[in-house]
Amino acid sequence: MRSFTVPWIPHDDVITPQDIQGVRGFGVADAADPLATVMERKLTRMRAKHAQTREYMEINALRGIVKDGAGVALYDYFDEFGLAQQSVDFVLGTAGTNVQAKCREVLRDIEVELKGETMTGVLALVSPGFFDKLIGHSKVEEAYKYFTATGAQPLREDTRRRFPFAGIVFEEYNATVTLSTGATETLIPANEGIAFPLGTMDTFVTYGAPANLIETVNTMGLPIYARQLARLDGSAIDVKTEASPLPVNKRPRLAVKIQTSN
């Protein structure tokens, strides 16, 4: 049995009279911006922050490490479960590398680790550098040319998103987040990627705890909570949101680290 503490991630904002007084509503010539519109705008921004934090945590959990919104490591699932991460070096800088054989190695590593789980396919989220080296490799370039010729127009459309090759769907994932500390972090390191199975039943799970409120004690946790509190002196309305997500990769070895060392 393993016990993991669920992190608590709050966001606070405030609506003051200055947010409403004398401010025109969107598309309205004479009326002031109503309170409901200001509230919706602030909640939308706060919800986006929670969504970014959740994605940041889930991508890192795929790689075996859970971090909070400040980039602090909470858990290393490989250490917690006493396992070693599987890794495959595609060596894409070498013209003679058999890239199909590397893909088969990844697929077989995942299939061995399923151990009764199911999957519908394998997706690999890769950095821009890895993706460019993959589609530019001498043993992949021809396949990529035929793939783009059958549907997308490579000279007019962005064809980076999905490229199926040898049983794996490679997707360029070029996401960078701003942490609560103000620092930025790229979710997939340069020249790396993470390959994992799709369609599993109970491998990748994000748990949620109830809000830090008396009224939510012993209830099922929701993805996000929001409330508004009017100040007693009438000077403002406090807007508070919170979430307590904990993504868990129950079988860390199913997510195979892929990289190119040259």
C-alpha cells in the first residue's frame, strides 16, 4: 500500500468598484460593465490557470514525477514503487539507425509491462527537436512525405501534430508553462519524448480531494471549486477558486522515455 498526500492549489482574485464603475460593457455604448460580466471574466481566467496547472502535473506524472504549481517535486513514482524507468535511444543523428526497429522496441517494452491491462494504441509526445530529427531521418523521410501527400498540404498547413509511424503516433508537444514562482518550464525536454499506451482501464488516474471547506468534508472531490464572498464593509467581493488534483501513474514503466542522443 502507498499513501500520497493530495496538494491544495488555491487562486484568489477580487472585484472592486473600480472594476465596474464607469467601464463600458463589451459591445454596449452606454451601459456600465455589469457585475456578472466582470465575475465571469475573472472566473474564466482563474479556471484557465487551474487547467494549465493540471496539465503541467499530468504531463510530469506521465514522466514519473509529480510537481506542484511552483515546480517543486512532490513524488517520484519510480522511487515510490521501487522501479526503473524504461528508455529507448533512437539515435536519430545517425543515418543508418533502423528507426522502425526502435519503434518496435518501444512497443514491445509497453506490451510486456501491460500485464493484463489493455490498450488501443501508443502515443508519443515529443519535443520539437526530436520531431524534426525523426521526420528528417533518411529512413523516415519518405514515409513522412507520403503521409503528408495523402491528406494535409505541408506547404500550407501545420503538419506537426500527428505522424503515425511503425505503430506509434508521434505528436510534437511544444508546451511551456509559467510557474507560480514566475519561472518558465518546458514540459518535454529537448530531444526527448514520452511514449505511453492509450485506452488503458486503470493506469493513468487523476484523483481529486474535496475543497478545504467545512461544507465539503467527506464528499467526492470535484475538479474545481469556486465561490464569491462579499466583504462586510461592502468595499469588494473576494473571488476564490481551488483545486486538489493528484495525477498518478500506477504503472510508471508503461510510459517509456524516448530520446535521441545525437
